[in-house]
Amino acid sequence: ELQDLPREVFAVDPTNVCQTPNTEVLYRCRKCRRALFRSSSVLSHTEGSGPAAFARKRITDSAQLGGDGREKCTSYFTEPVQWMEPALLGVLEGQLLCPKCTSKLGSFSWRGEQCSCGRWVTPAFQIHKSRVDEVRTFPVGNFQTAKT
């Protein structure tokens, strides 16, 4: 059972670090604006063959993502971040809730989950793009400004 995980498994919580490097994007809860993870914590994956690759989730050709210009991957898959630890211990899968406002951000599964593009990601710490905002910082003189 997953009762205790080594500390090095978790990415540093962005709220525990004073400043985000200029090149990194910070992702915040869309509801309360709490910093959740950095772009360096996002795991990339190659695009799958789409929902048709999984029999239980087959959809019609007219409804397939990507054919109408929409983005195929509707979620970020991240490495586990320190704020997720209480939710991860002792269970194989569950919901990921914002540590500040408890709004649902996504889900996790140590067995893996299917991305909307059809790729299977294992283990999966999935945050829905619609639940977070991207914050990019740009240096302006001696100041740092945030662009959302």
C-alpha cells in the first residue's frame, strides 16, 4: 500500500518558492488563483490514435476531437506536487482538489488514465486545462509583470 512516499517523488509546491524563473509558466487554480504547479512539472506524451483506440470510449467520427480545430489534449499530466500528497496516500485513484478552495482540478490514478488524445499515461496526475490558468512572467526593467 502507498502509506508513505519518498519526499523526492514530489515536485516542489510553487507556493514554497519565492520566485518563478522567467522562462517558466506557472499554473494557478482558476477559481482562487492559488499556484498549483510549474511548466517544468508537466509531463509530455506523444499523441495517441484518439478515442477510437479504446473500445469502451468509442465516439463517432463527427464528434472526434481535433477534426474541428479543437485541441486534442484537454488536460495536463504532471508529476506529483507536494500539495497532492494527502490525497495520494493509501489509495490507488481519486480526485485532485485545490488545496485552498477544494474545487475539483482533475484526478489521479497510479494505474494510469487515458488522455483525450487516446494516449495512456501511467501513473496519471491529470489536471484539466479548463480548471487552471497559465501565468507567464516577463521581465520589464527591474520589475516582473505577470501576463495571464
